[in-house]
Amino acid sequence: MTRMKFCGISRSEDVAAVNELHPDYIGFVFWPKSKRFVAPARARSLKAQLAQGITAVGVFVDAPVREVAALLNESVIDIAQLHGNEDDAYIQELRQALSAPDAKSIVKAYVVKGPADIEAARQTSADMPLLDAGLGGGSAFDWTLIQEFDRPYMLAGGLEAGNVAEALSRTGATCVDTSSGIETDGVKDATKMCAFATAVRTWDEANRTTHTTNTKKELNMTNPRGRFGVHGGQYMPETLMNAVIELEEAYDRFKDDPEFKRELATLFDEYAGRPSKLYFAERTTRDLGGAKIYLKREDLNHTGAHKINNVLGQALLAKKMGKTRLIAETGAGQHGVATATAAALMDMECVVFMGKVDCERQALNVYKMRLLGAEVVPVTTGTATLKDAVSAAMREWTSRIADTHYCLGSVMGPHPFPTIVRDFQAVISAEIRDQMLEREGKLPDAVLACVGGGSNAIGSFYHFINEPSVQLIGCEAAGRGIDTFETAATIATGRLGIFHGMKSYFCQDEYGQIAPVYSISAGLDYPGIGPEHAWLHDIGRATYVPVTDEEAVQAFEYLSRLEGIIPAIESAHALAYALKLAPTMRPDQSIVVTLSGRGDKDCVSVARYRGEELSE
Ligand SMILES: *Cc1c(COP(=O)(O)O)cnc(C)c1O
């Protein structure tokens, strides 16, 4: 893997950002003329805040040997990076001044103007040479000068998120060093750090690992310790840590197990009805007069939505772990019904937590869950809605880890849930890719999906994340509009926070409390977004757009009339944006819209929205 160094760290805020992203090295600049200078005392206090496993490097320009040695011996830094006219004699003298020379390293920087500089770097007696464009000038040198440099080396000079992949492709450097590339107006910028780290890790996936057919495994390498950039993680009470660790270990064991994969594939095929169809919406395409519209028909799955993909995967995993009982949270009841379905199929006990208010609003789903053999526990705490049901399910899990698996319903919650749920839903994009290649002979130009927690969207995006020609668009529920309080559009209106075990974006009030959210669509009515989406948004790989109730209802009616398909009101949000996008594109281009579910369940509320009361 490519090593990364973030240089010129000088503030506590920088260290906090660094700790989240975990580069291999950070640099303290001890050269008094630098605008990034830090005094040794300041470096000592910053070093004390640094996460384990990140190595501090000191940057010097012709400093007295004893000053450099003192900082190394005191372990304020473990590596000295020399940027002046230090020669081999200086390096030797420095080594001799160290109390534990084997534990410390010396890097010597060379400003590359021509082949002679490369040759000097190759011959240095330092532990590693650094090839640089100049002293913090922020510009790159001619990388073609480096040809088959035959020892490990660091590369610096003008590196930033936008060019680091090209730099690595041209030079194959061991370590990339950046400073001005992660700054805005001379100050370190956490978003740019995140983008840089992501660019390096993405390049690594494609270039540093031996290619296997298992892209899932390779992509997981962007996700060290359950992080997606700064998002994700495990923000859990101590009492739940054992449960998530047990789950992570079991998932790591089974996810590539041929027997597990075969059993899941059979369930998908014979029980859920996969692969789901990719339908060319010809009338819609003709009516809009632009890109071809394809619909990915998750609505045709057993139980009528994509949620079955996730629950079958998790129930099978739970069974392999020896669990006999599934618990779940549910808001509108869709995930509760899906979980109760899987539990019935696999002969497991099932308890579903549902806010009391939601139980009353969704009596039909409560009946279905009971019919399927599940117990429904009405939750009366808090606002007696979804977020309280999540808390109740987590509490229950704490007290019965031995026989119980918590079947979480979307790509949210603490690691490993966002990864597990994504992997089970990724079947959607794997199928879209194959079906589009068969139908069109090329990948789609855009993939659209609605985003509640984000599971059908990440499932639709996943296999296209490394295909830059495919635009990825997540459609959030704007409710009555993003400038009103009645909205659930997290990317448009939310802020960074920690809730339900993860760091991500959440709709919050002015005090940082989770804000009440609203949408006509119960499935999109969640105040957060999965951490991988937050990251895809940060790095600009996916775009998130708000879609109002009114636009979604119009799309719901439009598709029913034009194609004879009543989509879930959630899915109608994605469709609504496709209706705007398609006419701006060429007829040889194509858009895939994931129809996450069918709309029978929504007829009563859409009729009411239009002023009509339906009764049985
Ligand atoms: C639950 C649900 C959603 C929202 O969940 P995600 O995790 O964002 O996919 C979307 N569509 C339908 C039909 C649903 O049932």
C-alpha cells in the first residue's frame, strides 16, 4: 500500500483530522523560516494528541545535529527529514548521536531539477530519499525524470487529491508527501485531507493489489476500521462492543465462504426472485425525449422491495453464528415485515421493536408481522417513533447477545453494519452492470436511487464507484422543501454529527439535537444518511439532490399511467429526478433508476395527498 505523509501539522484541529484519516506519517516543520513552523514545545503537545500508529516526522533545514538528535531521542519525532545541504557526514554524525539508532530513521530530501539530482538521491546514505520539487513551493516537478528508481522513496511537491493518482501511476512512489495540497488559504483543511487520503487509497485498490474477481474484498480496503473518510466508526456503549466485534469476526469468516455464498445465492434466486428485471421504459423514454430510461425492478422481489436482500443475508449469517433469534427495529413496518419473513423461513424467533405511534399508523404491517410469527413490541419512550425503536432494539441486544442477532435495516449504525448491509445490497449494481452490458454493450451514464438510510442507493452504486463515467445520484426526501422545517434531506440540510453508533451527516436543530424530520414517504423519513454516502458526497463521487413530496407524487402518478407500474413513493423520488435529467441528455445515453419497491402500500397516502379519502 502507498504510504502517506501529511506535512506541516501545527494545530490541535489538524491532529484531530489526521487521527480520523490515519495517514502513516505527519510532519512537524522545525525550520523557523517556514510559515508552518512549530516550536519543539508545541510539537510535544501535538504529538501527545496523535493517534497510535501515526509516526511523527521532523522537518529540518541545516539544523545543528544536536537539536535534531534531541527531538529524536526524546521521541517527539521518530524520523528526521533533512531539507538543507546535509551531507553523508552530517547523516553519520546524527546517527551517532542517537540513543536508539535502529528505532529512528533519516530521510534526505533532494530537489529534482535534472537526472543528476535523481542520481544523488539514489546514492544517499539516508534511510530513504525524498524527491521534491522545492521547499514547500506547492508545485510539481517533471515526474518523467524518475525512471525505475530502484529503492523505496518519498515523493513531494505539488501533490493534491486531483493529481496524486497520476503521480503514483507515473512514479510508483513508496510514500506521497503533501502539505499545501491539503490546505485552504494556508490552513490545513480536513475535507482536502480526506479527499487526498481517498484518492491514494482508491489508486491503491486499482493498482497495488493483485486482482481477483472479488472486488468486494478489494474495496473493503478503503474501509479500514469501519471508516469511510471521517464517517462511520463505532460509537457504542461498552456493553455492545462485544456484540459488534463478534459480528465483525463472523462476517469476515463467512463473507467469502463458498458454502455461505452458494446458500445465499440460492435464497436470492429461488426465494426472493433474483435477478430482478432491468426494464427498458420505452414509453417514458419516448415521452421525455432524451436519454434511455431503464428501471431496475427491485419492486418485483418477494415482499415487494430491496429490503429482502439484506434480511436474507443477515438471517443466514445469524444462523451460521448459531443465533436462534432475530430482533429488528422498524418505522413504517417494511423492514419489520422483511425480517419477520426471513425469520419464518429460517425457523428463528423474531421480535420487532416499533414506536407505539407507528404501530397505530401502520396497523396492517403490525398484523403482517404477527401473521408471520413475529412478536411486535410497541415502544413508548421518547417520541415513540423509529429512532426510539432503534434505541430499544440496541438495548435488547445488549441484554441478550448469546442467542440474538440484531438485524439492522439500512447502511447505518456502528461498523460493521454499514459494510454488511451494503455488501448484501450490492447484488443490485452487480446485476445492473451485467444487464446493461448485455442490453447496451456499455455501462449506464447515470444511476439514480432514493436515499433514506441509503441501502438501496449504495447497493445500486457500489459496483460503479470505480467507474468514473457513471454518474451516481442519490435522491433525498425534501418533504415540503429544504427551506422548510418539514424535510428529511440530510445532505442538503444536515451537519456532521454522531448518532446511532456512527459519525455521519444528520438533520440537527440549532443545539445539535436530532431534528424531527418529515416526508410523505415513510421509508425516507430518517434524520441521517449512511456513512459511505456521506463520504461519497465529501469526495464528490456521488451527487445528492433533494426531491419534494409534490415532485415524487407526480412521478408516482406518471409511471403508473405511462408504464403500468405503481412505484413505491420512496422510489418515485428517484424517478422524479430522472424525469428532469433525461431530457438534458442525448438519446445514445442511458439512465438506470432503481425502483426500490412497489407502491401498493402508498396508495392511501397519495390519495390523501390529492384530497381523496380511501376506505376498505
Ligand atoms: C425502506 C425503503 C427505502 C429506504 O431505505 P434505504 O435504506 O435508503 O434504501 C426505500 N425504498 C423502499 C421501497 C423502502 O421500503
